Amino acid sequence: MSVKTRSQKYDEKKSKSRIFNVSMATVSIHNDNNTGFAIRTVACFGMKNLYVIGAKPDRAIHNGLSGSTFDHVNIVHFENNNQFLTYCSDNNIQIISAELSDDSINLYDFSFDVSDDAPEIVIVIGNESFGVPAEIMLKSKPVFIPMNGCGVCLNTVVAGTAIVNEYFRQLHTKQP
């Protein structure tokens, strides 16, 4: 009985997996664990890209923190918010931001465009302390996750993953 490494298992599964027209973007994430979790979320859900604004992930640090999925994710790096916004505009990418604000829409009332010809969607998660920057918020559709417990906010990657999960729930329940 041969034992496969995690990387071998990923390579085998990747040949049968799908990539969907949805991506995640991180903005100035400072906690290496959060970056690793974002990479893993993109890999596990079959997302198109991980857009990273700010510090570029380091494979030596983030591969282990991502459950060894680093090499299975297309990471696109941007130096700053304006570079990211220009890229999204030039490529007709719809921006959805995970943010608690007066303008945010309840995630359960938000309808993602999951049609076959929908533009790419990017779900933006902000810095652990400051959230999504104003210049990105102005170009995005902000959503919030209703929380019935005593906590006031989720970890940024947990929030992003919850929004990603809702996107895929809507995609898989759309009427043919």
C-alpha cells in the first residue's frame, strides 16, 4: 500500500477539479495565517485567482499555512489599491467587498450574477484592523454577514469564506 503525499493528492484531484469565474482579493493582510487560509479557500473552492494587494505571499512561509495548496492557486499581486482597481476596470471584474458599513447589503439578500455569461466576480477581504479601503469600497458592492451571536465581527478570511460559500450556494441552486 503506497502512501500519497498531500501534494500528490492535490495533483490527482486537480485533474478532475473545476475552476470557477470567481476570485478572492486580500488587502494588506498582516497575519500570515490569514494569508494561508485565503490561499486554501481559493484552492478548495476552485476559484480563478487570489488577488493580493500589498505584501506578496512567500511560498516558504505560506505553503505550510495553506495546507500545501500554495502551488495550486494562481496568485496575482498588486502593489496598491489603484493598480488593483484599474485591473478590475480593464477586465470588467465585478467587485464585492466584505465590510460592515451603513451601505452594506445583507449577504442573504444579495444576488450574485451566476449566469453563464457573468463577468468575473472578486470578493474582497480587508485588513484585519482597518477593513476594506475606502477607494475599493466606492467601486464595490459591499455585503455583510448577519451575526446572531454576541460577537460583532468575524475574522476577515472567515468572512470572505462565508461569502464565497454563499456565491457557490447560489451558483449550484440556480434554475436551469
